[in-house]
Amino acid sequence: MDERDPKPQKFRLTSIDCYRGLVMFLLLAEAFHLCDVAAAVPEYCFWQFLCHQQSHAAWVGTSLHDLIMPSFCFLVGVSLPFSIAGRLAQGAKDADLWRHAVVRSLLLIVLGWILAALFARQMVINPFDWVLPQVGLGYAGLFWLGFRPSREAWSCIAIILVSYWLAFALYPLPASDFDYSKVGVSEVWLHENRLTGFAAHWQKNSNVAWAFDTWFFNLFPRKEPFLGFSNGLATLNFIPTLATMILGLIAGRVLRSPRSSWEKIRWLAVAGILGLAGGWVLGVTGICPVVKWIWTPSWVIFSGGWCFLLLAGSFLVVDVWGYSRAVFPLTIIGMNSITAYLISQICSNVAFHALKRIMGQKIFGSFGDAYEPILYGIFIIAGYWIVLYIMYRRHIFLRL
């Protein structure tokens, strides 16, 4: 669909804000410290399950928490057709649109670096592994595709995924005597998560993305040589992350298209099911493991499937069935997602420990030590939401 076509005039969907709000709530929900609760009551499977869903997969696989970042990136793409259409309707010219896109890219990168600087060790290790710089590095390419036909967007996704897969597949496997302990991978971790056969091309800290980082970060003065990130993250993740954003761009075009509501839901649901199935097959066959940490092509497809389904569900509940009031708390968060993200990164631990010092056992002691983190979390998230609600009422929205 040509973004200059004036026929679809709706420039914002509540369902998109709702989905974005759900994503940011999952990030804010780290304040519940569910794994601390699970550790305190190991006999209850319910809390173990919740802890797993609030933790990242060690390497291969996924959890609910792993879907936060791909959903955030996917929604950047979903929102783009609406943003472009709205700005064109306001009379913006091509130069204005491109100026805004470039500035936004730079602001995302710089803001991510500022956040990393607040955690000094992260700034030294890798300021690019935060979600905002990852989005910023690929945003200009996404914006360019915002004016191209969808077939070119699909072609770009294919080129990115195939090229990225080939880069890993053609990079030599580590020697049999490769010392993983020197690159931040313990024997215990390797025993539980080792990839074998062809899938070993995507092993932690012995793949092509790791090789790039060991070259790149050692170009700069360092006290000690850079040998690899302990979590396996890679700077080059922004390349397949762009593919995730392009999937969102295509989904956004579907939502703005003249299709009926049920046709849109059907399209998103089918795309979601195909994505889940395709990513899973690539993973179980060993062709390409599903690894969020290095954003493998199979992860793009698999997580993209979840994103399509979640967007379809949000669109169905909010814009088709009309339950906008029921999801209003999430919508408030989603309409100020950058603020919510900054709060989650800057304030969570500070608020938790401050509340614990102030309240102590005076209120929460009677519930038992094991469940204190949840009660603190309820107070903290309620406080965050009140701030976001006040900003909403006063029409204060932090947007880049």
C-alpha cells in the first residue's frame, strides 16, 4: 500500500497501544521479583513456572520474558505506517520526514548509551546491546522501506535472514580443544546448553557475531583484551532485529489496509501460526537454532509468529469486540512506552530497596517473607502507573 494514499484515515489504533502496554507491563513486572519468591518456596510449581516466564532462556528456547524485546521492535514497525500517514496528512514533506527519521535514529542510540552509562560496567562492555540502540541502528532502513511496496519489504526480510544464516553457517566451527572458559562460558553452562552437529555454528561465544565483536572492541584501548560477552549478546544483532521491525511494518500495513476487520485478523493469525511452525521446524531440525541472544533467523521467524498472534488478539479484543475500557490500564502504559521503559531501567531496583527500607516489616511482615517481593512490586507498579496516568491526563507524552 502506498503510504501517500489518503483513503485510510485512521492514524492510531488503541489495540496497538494495548499490545505495547502489555509489553511494557511485562518489563515493569520485574519489580515483582518472582524468582526470589520461587526460590523461597521451591515446593510450589506455580511460582517456578512464573519464575521461568520472567527469566531469559539460557540459550536455545524462549520464555514470555524473551518476547519483550522482539515485541517492542515489532511494534516500532507496526506504528510506522500510521506515523507516516499522520505526518503526511499534516502536510509534512519528504525532507521533513527524513529529518525526523534520522534524528530519531540518533536519539534512540544516544538515549541507549545514556542508559548504559548509568550502569558503568555496561557502558564499558557493550553500549549497543540495549534495545534502543538496536532499534536506532536499523530505523533508517525501516523508514526507507516504509515508502516501498510490501513485496520489497518481504524481499529485504529474506535477504537479511538468508545472508545472516549463511554468515554463521560458513564460519568455521571451533576446534575440538577450544577453551570456552576463556570467552566467558563455564563448563557447567556448556554441559547443559552445548549445541552439537551443524547447530554448533550458533554456539555461544564461538560464532561469527562473537568473532566480529572480538575484532571490533579490541580496536579501542582496553585494560584487558576483549574475549566475549558472558551472556553471548552480539553487536550485529541489529541486522536481524531490522527483519523483526520489517515484519511489524508489514503487519501495520495490513491493519491500515481496506480489508475487513476479520480479514485482518485472519491474515495476522495465519502469519503467526506459520511463523511459529517455521521457526520451530528450523530449530528442531538443527538447521538454525532458536536463540534470542544472537537473534538467529529462526528466532526472527518464531518470535515474529508470536508477535503476529499477540497483535491479532489485541486487535480482536480492543478494536473489534470493543473492550477498550477493560484494557485502559495497559493503554495508559502503551501510550507512554518510552517513559515506561526509562522507569523500568532506572527506577526499579532503587524503588524496591527504598520501599523496603521505608516500609520494612510494618506492613508486609504478616504475609510471610517469601511473598514480600510481590507486595512491594504491587506498590511500585501502582506508583509507576499513577505517574503515567497523570502524564496522560495532562497530555504529556515522551516520543522520539
